[in-house]
Amino acid sequence: MSTSEKNKMKHSLSIILIITVTITIAIILFYVFVNDEFSTKIISCGNGFIQRGDECHPDSRLLESNTVLIYPITDESRTRIITVPHDITIYLEKDDKITWINKSPFTATVYDREGMWSTGEFKPSMQKSIQFNKTGFYEYSVDAEDRHHGEIVVISNDTNSLPIEIRMKMGMSMVTGDRDNNPALIGVGIGATVEGVQITINQEELAKHENAESFYYDRYRNLIPFDVPITIEFGEPVRTLTG
């Protein structure tokens, strides 16, 4: 091989090496950026609060039963309203009333999104209650400077007589409400093609249980006291949900 050919080969290898190093660096930078973008920062929340995403929320497990807080969350740009808990379940045979306590700085109104009931306006530090007499799934909104919404599941001995579509929504809401008790819960939805509640658990749980699918199926089968199909899946969390 001539000297000229050797130089050309060295030049080609140098170009390949530079391209390889550049691609490797780009992949590393992309990985770091994506993980930083979707990671949750560890912050210090005081007593009675828990971390969701990058925010501190009141711990709903410390509230009295059938009680919802209307609570302000302030970030760099504005104050927004949340309900704690967002998803609440009541049992007609035990207690048929929900009470909203306005802990925000705004006058609030809680109303059913189908127009069936409303608390009327109530000022900061006040509370209003609504009594339920019908089994079902209810979505409501809160007007307090900005609009927030929540979900209510009302259970009775007649729950299994409801259409499967309603029972799926009720089951999905009940599982979502369990996220404070189960950090491994990363997703829940209702089937578009197969009827039932589809629950996604952090795949790291597969190494923690001999049969993780059976373990979590039993957990949520016992949580939902009516007939609805349940499917357990495992995946990698993408982003911590807030709200």
C-alpha cells in the first residue's frame, strides 16, 4: 500500500472516529436532557403534606372521611386551585354527604357538571355540603378564580345494577384515589376495546414480589367492591402526575 493510500485511510478513520464520538455525545446529552425534563425533584414538604411531582399537596389520608379541601397551589406565575382528594368515594349506607372546605383565598362554587346540584357560593374558611341519594359516578367543577374538577364515586348495594360503562369509570376513579397509598401506581384507564379497568404498575415491582401481577390484582380487586374486570400491566414511569 502506497503512502498516499495509507494517508487516505488514516483520514477516513479519523472522520469515522469524529462522527462516532459526536453521535455518542449527542445521545448522552439527549438522555440527560430527557431524564432531567421528566424527573421529579426531591423537595421538602412539611408535616401533613406529601410530594406530587414538584409540588407539596395536603395529605388526603389525614382528612376526615367524606371531606374535600379546596386548596391553593402557588407556582412562579400564578395561584391555582386543587381539590384534595381529587377522587373521593362514599358509601350511601354509611354516610351520604360530602363536605367541601374552602381553604383558598377565593370565593368558591362547587357544582355538578351535568347541572344536577350546586353548593352555591361560599367564602374562604367556610364550608358547604351536598347530600347524595343515588348510586353512581359524578364529575364536578370548582369555580374559584380558575376552574378545577374532581370525581365522586357513590356506592350502595345497587352498584352492580349500573351499566358497565359507569362501573368502569367508578373503578378507575377509585384506583386513582389510591395513588397516595401506592407510589408504584403509575397509570389507570378504562379499556377502549376490552371492557374493564386497566391498571399500570411500576415495572420495578416485578422484582419485589414473587407474583407481582397476582399481588396487585388482589389489591385492587379488594379495593373495588363491585363487579368490573381488572387488568394489571407493568411499565416504566414517564412523568409523575400532579393534581
